Amino acid sequence: MSSKENAAVGQLFALLESRYALRVLWALKDGHAQTFRLLQDSVGGITPNTLNTRLKELRLANLVTHGNEGYALTTQGLDLLKRLGDLNAFASKWATAQAKKAK
């Protein structure tokens, strides 16, 4: 991986590591727009200020958009979640292996 690619991955990880960023994206994964209040309820436990900050960051990163019906994923946001979807299979296998190790 080139240093330019490493920098891009680092930037993406920095964004996704922000508190609640992944949860906001995940709450929008069904493709339906959500109002601010509905999104806050979907994420759970997030303050309005934090949600506003995350939405601003995710909009600047072109992962989330805001329209008349509320917040939704952009094409890039949908692509990212599609790629992160592979983590579900990995996480399931990993959790099973961890549970076996704990016994």
C-alpha cells in the first residue's frame, strides 16, 4: 500500500473512530431518510450537540446528505456500509471463537 493510500485509510479511520460516527451511519443503512429527532432516537444515547457535530463531519466527508425528508446516506456512504457489511460475517466468527476461548 502506498503512503498516499495509507493516508486515505488513516483519514477514513479517524472519521469513523469519532464517537457515534459508525452508529449514525448504521442507523441510516436501510436507505430511508430520517429526521434529526428520529436519527437521535435510532442512535440512542447521543446528545443533540454530538449528533449535530457527527452529521456535519459525515456531510463534509460526503457520506451523509440532508434533504427535505431528513438525513440519508450518499452513494459513497452506501458503498462504505456495503463494504463494512463484510464485518458482520467476520465479527460473528470472531465472537464465536472468543466465546470458545473463554470456556
